[in-house]
Amino acid sequence: MTLITKTTDLVEFCKRAQEMPYITVDTEFVREYSYWSQLCLIQVGLEKEAVAVDPLAEGIELAPFFDLLQDPKVIKVFHSARQDIEIFYHLTSQIPQPLFDTQIAAMVCGFGESIGYDVLVQKFAKVSIDKSSRYTHWAQRPLTEKQLQYALGDVIHLRVIYEKLLKIIGKDDRFHWLSEELFILSNPKTYEIDPYSVWEKIKARSAKPRMLAVLREIAAWRELTAQKRNLPRGRIMQDNVMLGLAASAPRSLPELRKMRGLPGSFLEGPQAKEILCLIEKALALPIEDCPQGKREVSSPPGTTALVEMLRLLLKIKAEHYHVAQKLIATSADLEIIARSPDPHVPALEGWRREIFGNAALALKAGKIAIGIKNHRISLIPIEE
């Protein structure tokens, strides 16, 4: 086993890696105490070797590895790649290209939703993984031999999984299914956060536009402050405190002091004035520029039953094509198809429309029914 702690060794390894058709990649990181994930270890697998690169080693430069991630001749294989890619994108402003995600590929091949790496290792490599090192503190040094064995296992067995899934996808001619999903991983917008949209993830009891405008401003301030100070959002301000500020909208420091959850250091510092200015800004907005809360839209008669029928149809199609239901359509997709006269959802586009969307629209239009035929659940055309 090899732990790379010097730039010269990393350069030599990356030269060997550039001769490979693909490499397997994984990372270990910690994020409990920061906004941005702290990269603690990079594991890379080649055909006959696997190494761990220590990004915390004194003096090491990761540029050779980052260049390798952009080499168009070498496929970068991950499992559940989103967090790994987010880390690399934050560090380099680039996304590894080309890439392959075995978790997505497994869903395309019908191995379930968000299937774990250990399950695929057991299935394809016939090996059981010792998970005892999974939650160790990867930023602490020195790393133990047991930690390195665990970390390298994440790229050694990944080679077998990748090659097995590649054969299945080729046999079933599903590369175009996979490419649509990998495009999402390759899109920078996937990893970019709009500070003025994060308020939408906070559950507010009130849907009053003015209250939501205050919440939007404070949530954006918290997001930007957390990024700048590299601290978790909750360390800057808790959700319940933001909701209290949005509901009460204090206009002065004495009013602000009456709010719960704000420490004395905050009230005596410049941040208190910033919050008051943001509240004033939100309250001065024209009402049409304030966020509008979600309004309950009345559903056409029979919508609830139709959603359940679509759910059954989705299950039938997923089993028939051996693909994870979640990859074909989400619950939100089914709701929109059932409620909207002109639905626009991913389930009605591309390969999803071919295997599910067209049938979903036909079911909604009463052109097909779900019934029992020859002791099996089947789709039955309805003659007009």
C-alpha cells in the first residue's frame, strides 16, 4: 500500500495514471465543523496499484492530480460521486471529465435506489467490507494502517463493479439512459448555490410575502457569512432564530435584544446592525417583489386515485425494465402529471417518456387500464 505525501511521488503516479483507460477515485473528508468540506484523503485505483494521496501533508501540491481529473482520455470512476465532485469543484472550479458513477449505473441496471457501495462489492466482488473505519476522524494524523486499508478498498473493488456494470449497460443498450444522468453530475449548476434561494428549504409556518421577504434576506446573509467564515450555517444562526426574526421583524436594537437565540456578542457586534438593515430592506420592497408562498391548488376530481394508479404503473414499468423507480419518476413528477393539464417533468422526457411517460399519459387519458391478464398485472388497451 502506498501513501503519497510528496509532490514528486504524486507527479510520477499521475504519469502512470494517464496511461490508463480509466481510474477509480474516492475521497475522505470532514464537514462537521465547516461550511466547505475539508479534503482529508484522496484514493485512486489503477489496474495494478492503488494509492492514497494525503492532501494535508506539508508542502504537497495537488495540481498534478487536478490535471489528471481533466484528462479527456481517462475516465474517472466514482461511486455516489456528488460530494466528491463538489469538493473538487470548490477547489478547482472544474468538474472531473469524463466521469462515471457506479451508483447511478446500478440504478439504471435495476439494482435499487441509491444502492450502497458495500452492497455492490458483495454482489460483484464477493467481498465483505469492514465498516469500522467509516466514521473515523480523517483529519487527524497519523493515519493508521487500518484506515488506509479501508480507504483503499473504496477504489480497489470499484474496478470490478465498474467493469461488471459496463457490460450490463452495453448488453441492454442503456448508455443513453446513463448519459442523461451523468450530465446532471457534470453540470456546474448542480454545485452552485444561490444564496437568495436557500430560504425555500426552511419550513415557514406563515406564507405572508413580507415575512418571507425578511426570511429571504436573512437566509442569504447567513449563507454568504457561512461561506466567508467557513462555518456551518447553524453556527452563524439557527433556522428557528431566523424564522423568529422574519415573523417579528424588529426595527431597532432594543427590539432585537428581545429576540430569543441571539447571543450577547452578536447583539453588541456589527452583525446586529447588518440584520436590522436587511429587515429594513425587505420591508421596503414592493409587495410584488416579495416571495409568494405556495398556494394550495384545487385538484381535479379523482386526482388522488390517479396518483396511486400512476404509482402502480411506475412499479410495473420499473420491474419490467429492471431499473430503479426513483430514476424514472419522482413522487413530485407523478403529482404534476396527475394534476396538470400540460405537465412538464423529467418523467415525460427522453428515455423516461419511452418506457413510462407515454403510458402515464395514456392512463391519464383513459386509453389504457391496469388489470389482471393471465394471472399477471398487465396494461390493457381500452377501445374507444
